[in-house]
Amino acid sequence: MKPTVHDIASKAGVSLATVDRVINLRPGVHAVTRAKVETAILELGYVRDIAAANLAKGRSYALVFILPNNDNSFMAGLRAEVRAAASRSYVERTSIRIIEVPPFDAAALAQALDVARLEKPSGVAFVAIDAQDVVEAVDRLADSGIAAVTLVSDITGSRRDHFAGVDNVAAGRTAASLIGRFLPEKGGDVAVLAGSMLVKDHRERLAGFQSVMEEEFPDLRLLPVLEGRDDPETVEQLVAQCLEANPQLLGLYSLGAGNRGLIKALKSSRQPSSPRVIAHELNENTANALREGIFDAVLNQNAGHEVRSAIRVLKARADGLAVIDAQERIRIDIFLRDNLP
């Protein structure tokens, strides 16, 4: 059974009226008491049923999701999760519109954010590009009283309300810890494949990866970053050239997408040995690569959880309610071929 406000009151040792004041951000609760209630909420896993409350009030939310239209499995899955959420709109009292923009195109994203702003929705969720014109467009949303949530990749210096995604520095550090332990205790080269340094998640993953490699595996040398723009054909070409130029390559960290091209390049390679490979996002292609021993580990984020989190946060902001960060934390899953679902 789902926990109720009665369960929270019992666990925290307070009255129902106190629980109601904490949940609805009303004054008159001592800081220590408020902390007890919030701890009970977290430990019980309580999520307020805003949909039910708003059903009684006849409240509805117009939401806009702005997503890149690039052809990689993760983004396709993200778009599918948003469409699935849109199909539940009647139940969740939402109206969801999707705007697709070219990948890594800051001007197109800023324009889409301005278009969404003019529609005066309850909130906007988007995959961010870390560029000044995007920051300014987000701030215009804030000036208009429209909440903004970044998905998958965050943005620096804007007034966005929330980031629905994994800790990407931690993801990069995790990848470095794995690949360093997989490799023999000797020096050698490690390649890094990114999509674009224009997006913050890729820069953060790279920073986390570099820091652990420097701290814990100084005998391993990182080659210049390959930017494949998450395009399988570009990735295949870049990786093939890297393998040709570095026949003794020990490891490769694919911190973005385009893994179909990476798999093709690795399968086609004529080098005497294959590098240890860490990639991101579990899908049919990366799971098969794990089963075949082409990849050694895959780090995964749950796109469905991110979309649901973005919707919850945008609804809460529209209602003037607090967001409990611990409830919206997106975890990093690690898959080897031994624990594939």
C-alpha cells in the first residue's frame, strides 16, 4: 500500500495538521519538527498525489517538451517516454506538446524555448545545450513565470528550476574506475569518444573521467577527445581511424551516443587485440555488445524516470509546492553481461 499522511504523522510523531503544513509549505512549523516530517516522507517514499487533488479542483497543466531529433537509441527512447506520458494526459491532467529541434543547435533550441514561452504553458522541459543564447531564453521563461526543467544535460548560469538527470561527473568517475581496474597494470593509451563539448553532460563526464585517471591511473595516457556528434557514421569513421593509428589501444570510453557506429568499427578492426570499452545507455545494441564481449560495461540512466520526474517537478512548481530532491534523484545503473535484464 502507498504511504499516507497518517503514516507520516505516526512515524514523525506529529499531528496530521503539522504534516499538512509541511507538505503545503505553510508557516508555523519549527525547523526541527519540519526536518522530522521531511525525513519521514523520504523514508516512507511518500509522493503527494497532486493529480487527485487537482482532479477535484479541475486543474490541468499544459507542458512543452523540447527534444533533439537525432537518430540515436537513447534520444529515441526519451521521445517515446514523453509520448507515453502524453498518452496518460487525461489521467494525469496534463496536455503535453513535443517540439523537436536539430541536435547540438543552440540557436534552434533558443528559438524553440521562445516559441514555447509565447504559448504560456505551465512548464517547459528540454535537453539543454550550454550556450549563452539558450541561457537567455531560459531566463525569459523565468521572467514570464514559466518553470523550466533540464533533461539529461544541464545548463550553466541559468534560472532553470530543476535538472532531471544523473550526476554526470560521478558517471565519468565511475567509468574511469571501471576501465582502470579492467586494464593490466602497465602504461598505455585510452581513447575518449564524445558527442559534443557543447553539452554539459558530456563535459562533466569527461571531467570526472579525467580526474580519476590522473589520480588513480597515471600510467594510462588519454588521447585527444573524438567528437562524433552522436552520429553513428561519423563515430564509425573516427573510431576506425583511431584504432588504425593506435594499434595497441588499451581502453575506450564512449561517453555519448552513436554506439552503433562504435560497435561496427570495433567489429571491423583488424588490430591484434580489442580495447576494453565502457559505454553509456543500455539498449538492444549495447546489450548485444555486452553479450558478445565487445563492450565491458554500460552505464545507464532511466529515461522514463527522468520524464516522470520532470513532469512531477513542473506540476509542483505550477502549484507553488516544494520539490524533495531526494525523491527526484536519478541513479546510475551499471550493467555487465552478467546482470543484463
